[in-house]
Amino acid sequence: MPISVIIPNLITVMALCSGLTGIRFALQDRWEFAIGAIALAAILDTLDGRMARLLKGQSKFGAELDSLSDFISFGVAPALILFFWSTQNIQGIGWASVLFFSTCMALRLARFNTQLEDPDPPVFASRFFSGVPAPAAAGLACFPVIMSFEIEVTVISQPYLISAWLVFVGLLMVSSIPTFSFKGSKLPRKMVIPLFVIAGLFIACVLTETWIALAVLIIIYFFSIPLSIISHKRLSLALKRSNIED
């Protein structure tokens, strides 16, 4: 097997191990390390696809391995972390919410893989996901834990509230709501330098106030969902008008 194929798959395996390590930290009540492991898995998940395209090492094996890694790192690990952190106190209902979230993740990944093989993909498929993608869903699910690192409010960890939150995020994953896919996005040249400045500021915030920076990033993503719906509708209307004129 070419090295160009092996390297992206090694990164995927690292992401899988990171997600599983998050479960281990949760069992030890080391919540910051548990969330950090999920965050590292998300970073590695972003890198493996980029590396595969850069090295031209994309393969069917890599795609299947990536989906399995995503299910463990973003479907199983976050749900178990929240279970050990809060929802185990309500037993059956808490475990049911964990199962619901993980099942939604499996369905979301299965649908995504099926759409990749679709010869007639949906309109604007390169610019929008259908539903919330796996890493973003994991971030949204872990948001209450992240907030608990900075805010001393017991309501954040209420088991029934966390269970409802897991169900809500699970529904976002399997929904048909269009969400931004930044892979196919392009920026005007004049926006490149400001983007680097913002990225530099964000990295500085992560290094100094890690949990606040991650919480702000998750909040921004959550409120970008209505904007993605509006953007998708506008593009669809523009496409319909152009078809009518033609």
C-alpha cells in the first residue's frame, strides 16, 4: 500500500484512539481531559481528509475507516461522557438519550456515505451538509460540560436537561436542515488577511482561555445554522429563477 494512502489512515486511527481515550478519562472523572480528547479527535478528523486529498491517497478503505472512527469518537464517546457526567443519575431515561444520540450518529454517517455515491447529488451539495455533521454534533453535545468548566451553575448539569439536549442534537444530525460545509467555500482575496488575523486571535484565546474559546466557537456554529438555512433558500430561489428564464 502506498505511503500516501497509509498516512491519512494513520491519522484516522489516531482520531479513533483519541475518542476512546476520552471515555477512559470520563471513567476517571477527569472531565477536562475527556473533552480535550474529543476536541483532538475533531482536529485529527479534519486533517485526515485534507491529507488524503493533498497526497492523492483517497481510498474506499479510508472512507470506511473514517466513518467507523467518527461513530466512535463523535457518536459513542461524547454520549458516554455525558452519561457518566450527568445522565446516569436518572438511569433508564439517561441511558435512552445516550442510545438515541449514538443511533442518530450512525444514521447520519450512513446517509452521508450513501450521498457520496449518489450520481445525481443534491443541489449545492458541495456547499451544504444535510443535517449537522459528526464533529459539530459532538461539540454541541459536549457544550454543557465545557460551560461547567467556567460557570458554577448546577442547572447546566441537570440530568433531564442533558438528556433532552442529547435528543435535540441527535435530531439535528438526522434532519434535512442545510448546514454550511466550509470545504467548498471560497473567500474573496480581500478577506484572506482578515481571516488570518481572526484565526490568530482565536488560537491565542485557545492557548490562554481554552474553554471559553471553544464555547464561543460552538455558540457561533449553533447560530450559523439559521443563516445556512436562509443562504440555502436564497441560492435555491436564484437557481429556480435562472431555470425559468432559460
